[in-house]
Amino acid sequence: MVFITLATLVGLGFNTLPDGTQILITSKEGATSIARGEIQDFTLNLKTLNKGMLPANTEVRMLIVTPLPSQVKKGFEGITTNDGKDILLDLGTGRGSFRKILSENYKIRLKFE
């Protein structure tokens, strides 16, 4: 619980995640695309291969790319949750819920398609 709280306070290392920020989630090896999406109007719609959910208990990599002109790219590793509706990201201080970090730090809602 302490780790999630610290991860939430730290966030993802971005001041903001503006419209047009792209998210790509792949298998840990990077060979298979699992989901991708873009932030628009404080919502991240992730398009998945599994009809609205991520594969359960799967190690993944996530790439976040902010839009130009000051494009920033950051990568994270983590594991998907049992229900396939969240990713527990490895943030150095422990694991943090991607959904919770988006909501509490950036006021962004996570939806799956």
C-alpha cells in the first residue's frame, strides 16, 4: 500500500499528459502489440486485441509519447492485473496502478475498447 501511494505521488515523470499523447503496450519482449491508444479530452481509450481487456497476468512494456513540439518518450515495464483492466507498473519505488496514477495525477480516465 505504501508503494502505491508513493508511486501515485511520483506519477509517471510527466508534468502533464496532453491530448495527442500516445500509449503503446507490447509484450515484454516487444514482439507483440497488446494495446494502443491516444489521450483525448482527459480520456485514454486503449484499443486491445482482447475485446476490451488486457491479457491477465502478462508482463508488458509500455511506451508513452507526448506530442510535438516537445516530444518526450518514456518506457515502463509492468504486469497486467488478473482482471485485465489495469497494469501494475514498476516505478523503482515499487509497483503502481497505471489506472490510479492516470486518475489521481493527471485527471485522465482509462477506458478499453
